[in-house]
Amino acid sequence: MFKRVISILLCAVLIICLGASCSTNKKTSNGTDTAFNDSTNTNYNLAENIEDGTILHCFCWDFKTIENSLEDIASAGYSAIQTSPINECLEGEGGGMNLCGVGRWYYHFQPTDYRIGNYQLGTRDEFKSMCKKADKLGIKVIVDVVPNHTTPTIEAVNENLINAVGGIDKLYHKNNDKDITDYGNRLQCTTYKMGGLPDINTENKAYQDYFIEFLNDCISLGVDGFRYDAAKHIGLSDDPTETKGVKNNFWDRVTTEIKNADKIFNYGEVLQGNNDRIGDYINKIGACTASTYGGSLRNAIINCDIDTAFVDDLKVGSNENCVTWVESHDNYINDGNWMAMDKEQIITAWAIIAARAKGTPLFFDRPVGSSIDDQWGTMNRIGASGDMFYKDDKVVAVNFFRNAMVGEDEYLMNPDEESTALQICRGDKGAVIINTEEELEVDFDTDLADGTYVDRVDGETVYTVKDGKITCDKPVPDYGVVVLYNEGYEQFAAPVTVKVSDKTNFELYEKSLKVKLESKYAESATYSINDGKAQTYENGDKIQIKSEDAVDGIVTLTLNGTGNAGQKSYMKYYFNV
């Protein structure tokens, strides 16, 4: 039986410590307990290469929000962030800013031109500022790009794009008015319209030139990588084309003719299925999404069966350069995954992909207040950052474990051959233990070097390794994650959290709404309404959000926090009147 509720409550009352041993707690001036002393630091030693670290998918966060959250992201151990598409796009439904409702998340996937900036995410200058700050913190920037299609609202497509490619008839494939009926048919897959979106003629050299100009502009502002949306709908050089004798060299050009081509991290979205040619796409682009593996991993966690046979094979062929995920925005939105897995299960699955040597893991940050009962969350707002679980204590511990294990081989084993638990060893340097059901007694084989280890999640539980056996007096609970390593471990400043109560309603039906403010690991915390004067608050304080303060039907509440080592935290909320 799953014990989700019990496990969540237990996690909520734990005082987490990432030190080499459990430090003495002290009270901060903000009234919260912290197990982190003044020796902690904010030089997080993030992975130098994107493929070696972890990526946070800042789904629908705007550029200002990302910039203000970069300290949060670094303190959680992410070495890279991925933005939503930054291109000019269709301003749908009067420019509404709901993820779903009056406005839609998918409008920035409907390009009208390939220039940086759109009404949902921000301006070119704001993007430039975000990239500059990310570089200072050692965080790499990946941009989601959409070369396969434009908005179906053809009249909204910018004349600059139309003229650059030689006219509207040269912009699209001849059969882009036809829906794909057979994804196994490569001509249909790469030239017909997908999801009602008109298919761009990516064989057109003039279009390729225009798109490469866009990529180079991104790189000039500090972009380190690209995720290619709908990659399998853009033909490879040996795929059939509409015109005999014409080859599609799109991938050859965009991966080699851009600035700093040898340093750019490229990966393609290839949702696996009939005749997807994922191995060929990996070889051509550099990496692709491992969507089938994500589905297998979700099923394994849901069924509490994480046998190595299920979780080892990335299912992408012999070239295993791929981006792994527990979930992506595609399956979260389209496949009903938001109802199938709760956040505790996602965190447990994340520990598996982040601890492994194979694959580059991407964490999809769900919307604020989302749950298995509420897909779009309690705020339902484009531009705002997502749920705080991206910096859950288990997530943070495994992220830093991965950064410390670069270059170490992996070995997966089920303790005592019980498929409800998994141990991932990285050489003899470190190990992560994941348990999904019932308590796991710790007395089993390991590849860890002999010695004494402290769990880097709770900061206090001691594990002993001797002669290839690991033991501990304390069992691993269900949905438990244990992170063990000594060599390469550093005590970093804990991620500060400033937030409103999870029970907050963002619809202001009355004249005022009482809102509880919370903080964790904060020496000081402030709030401001509608970007006004900042006021200090203590953990648990309550304030009034008043409908009379609304501007264009919205009252904003901005929270900022500072930790004992100077680490920053930021969150902005939107209340609808």
C-alpha cells in the first residue's frame, strides 16, 4: 500500500541538514530552525558541462522570474535551466496570461517570427539580462526552439519571415494542409501538418539561413544549448522529400554553422513511436529525449517495481546521449500524467535518473499548487515560477551528488533482489538508495568503499560499509531516498524558501483575503504588494490582500528571502480580483 499522506507529513516535519554530521540547530532572526552554520557557502561548484549536471525546466516562467530565481536554482544544484520558447508568437485570446483558460501555455509554441521576445515571457533586453546573471552563477541556459511550424493563424506571421524565405508559398511544405494519419510514413511525418500546425519547408535554404540567424542571436546573448521542439517532424538527409533530388540538410547546418558550434548542447524532442529513427536523430543532433524510458520509469514507480531490468535500459539504442525525465510538459499536459503521479513519487523517480551516470536529467517544474486533483494549480499563471518541489531536500541532495560523481561509472542493483528498492553505486565513491514500498532494512551488498557515511538528505543517519556490506540501524522508509558520499562532498548554503501557505486561494472574491507567509532557512524575509515598499515578515505572519489594490484585475505579492550565507530566494504571486 502506498503511504503517500504519511510520508509527506513526515517529510514536512524533518529538519534537514546537508552537513557531514547533524549540526546543532539554531534559531534565525526570522524564527525558523536551520541546521546550517555560518561556514556554508554559495560557491555551488555546478557541473561545467550540461550533460554532466541536471536541468531545471522553467516551464512558462518569464525572463524576470528566472533571473530573480537563479540563486534559488543554483542553491538547489541545477547546472542548467531550460526556458520555454522565446520567439515572437501569436498573441492569443487577447493576451490572456492563464496557463489554461483566458490564455494558453501553447501560444509561445506558435511562432510568428524568429526574433527574441514575446508577450508571455518578456523582451529581448530582459532575456539578455537573465543570461548575463546566469553566466555569473555558472548556470547554463538552454532555449526551447520551434523550427518545424508556425502559428496556424497565417495572417499573424510576420512579413519579415515571409519575405526572407521567398514568399508564403516557400515558407510551408506543399502538403502542410494535410493531417498526419500514419506516423510511420516518414514523408507524412516530416511534411504534413502536426496538431493543426502548418509545417515549415525546412529544406528551404533561405529559411535555414533565417533560423540560423535567430540561433546565433541567442548564442550572442549567452545561450549554451537548444532543445528542438518536434524534431522528428523535421526530415533527416536521407528521408523522402516532396521534390525529387532535394535533401533536407537542416540538421547538418543548424548543428555546425552556428557560433561556438562545438560548445553548444543540442537535443531534439523525439517522442518515440513507429519509425521514429531516434538513433539517427541522436547521431545527427547530438542528443534526443528518452520518452519511452520516461514512461517505463513512471510505471515502475507507480507499481513499486524498480527492478534493474526496468530502469537500466534507456531505450534509445546504442548511442545513449539523451535527456531523461520523469515527466515532460508534453506528457504532463497531454497524457494525463498529472493524475497518475503525485509529487512524492516524482521526487523518488527523480532520484533514480539524477543519480545515474547515463542520460542528462531534466526536472519539469509543475505549476504552483498543482496536484493529482488540479492540473493547472491554484494560481494558473504564465510568467510565474512553478511549484517549490523543484528544490525539495531529496532533490537537492541528489543534484549535488550527481555533480560530485562526474566521471564515475554506475552500477545498479536491487538490494537482496527486492525489486521495490534500488541502489545506484557510482564507482566506489558514492551511492543512492531508493525505496518505494514498506521499510527497507539496510544490510545488503554494496560497491561503496569501506567507511562511515552520513545520509546527505537528513544529515544525521549513519551508514557503515565493511567488506562490501552496508548496514544501518535505521530502515529506509517507503518513498525514502538516501544519498551517501564523502569524497567530493561540500557543505553548501541551503536553498532558502519564501512562499505563501499551500492552502492559499488566488481568487479574491471578497474585499480582502488573509494570506499566511512562510519561510525556511531565511535570516530575513520581506514582502511587497504590487512592487511597492518591501516590508519584513516572520515565518507564519499573516497579511491582507485587498481587492481595492488591484491593477487591471491583478494584485501581485512578491516575496524575497536571504539566508545565513547570503543566498537569495524569490517568489511572485498573482491574485485575481
